[in-house]
Amino acid sequence: MPGYSPSREIQEREGIPHGRIDTLLFRSDTLGRTHPVMVYLPSGYKKGMGEYKSIWVTDGGEYLSLGLMKTILDNLIHDGRIQPIVAVFIDPRTDPRDSQTSKRMDDYALSARFLNALVMELRPRLLREYHISKTPAVIMGASLGGLFATYAACSRPDVFGGSAAQSPAYWWNNRSIYDLVKSGNPKTLKFYIDTGTINDAQAESSAMNNLLRDLGYQVAYAEYPEGHNWVNWRARIDDVLEYFFREPE
């Protein structure tokens, strides 16, 4: 619309420290395939500087290219709005140059096998190679990735203590994610959910917000007059990061 202006957080700034991206090839015996994993390390990252909290990002390649999440991380860390963190971007494509190699419809659709691959194979490697805290991480995603983020946190709260879901596909598999949430422990998990109101996941997201609150979970929830797209999602990434990683006062 004519009055639209992009958020300041997505604009790359000169003259501030920038983090770096390491690209790994994650070979999973569980899945029988290899995926690229991009690891964001904040400016000044050193193994001897203490353990870093982490966020795991599904559809990682798109959160970097379309969501501009590296720029957002750089800006928020520089401004002191969040503490320095490590971000793990997991790409669902075995070849990022070929969208036909994407496995997201299999892996993000409440897949216990994919979750086991992350927990039993990728996490130990990351803990060996990077100075990441063993405390539960945050996992985030959009659409089907948002569904998986909620599923992962509810299934393995010892590994993922926070879930950020943008326009989540909670309707998947006859809305079975709601039953999983009901069986969880509200003392151990923290949730963030946002959705657009234009042909998006508003009804399902609102229902999940109400359920989580009724069960006693800590949850941040927001609706925006936007649609199911990256313009909407990337404008809220700073909200996700500040909710989970705000610099202690």
C-alpha cells in the first residue's frame, strides 16, 4: 500500500559489527540424506567467551534470503535489544538451488523422524563444534514450519524450551497439535504466535492462543492486517527475538 515502509530492523547498516555465517553439510543417517545448515555466529563470537543461547530456524534458507534474519540479528545485537546468540538455520532442501529437493512437506508435518534427526544427530554435532548452551533452545518457523516448531517444543521440551510460530498450519492432520499441547507441561515452555488476518491462519492461531493461556502457558500472541507471506513474517522477527532473548536489564 502507498503508506507502507519497511521496518528499520531489516535494513543493513554500515559501520556496525556483523556476525558471520558458517555453512555445514548435515548428513543424517536417520533421514538418509544431507541438508545444508547455516550457523549464524554473532560478532565477537569466541569459544572462550561463555556459552551462547540459540535459536533453531526451519526453512532456514528462506529466513535468511527472504526474511533477512542475519541483518535483523546484527542490528538487534548491536543496539543491545537482544543478547548475542547463535542461530541455526536448517534448510529443507537437499540442494538450495533446486526447490524440487525440498522435504518440508515430509519433515515439518509432525514428523517424529525429523525431530529425532535434529535432536540425536544435529544437536550433538553443534554442541561439539560451537559454544552453544545445553539449556533448551528456541525453535521457530512459518506456516508448516510454525506447526513443527510447536510440535518440537511440546515433544522435546528438554531440547526446545521455546516455540515461535508465524502463521502456523495448526489445521494439519485434523488439528492433532492441539491434543499434543494439552498433554504438555506449562511450567517448562514459552510460546510466541503471530498471524495475519487476510487469508491466513487467524482462526487456528487464535484457538491455540486461547488453549495455551487456559492451560497456564506463557504466550505472546499478535494479529496483523497482512497475509501469509514473507513481508509479514520478516517484519515480526525482531518481536520473536526480543521476546526470547531480550538483553537482561
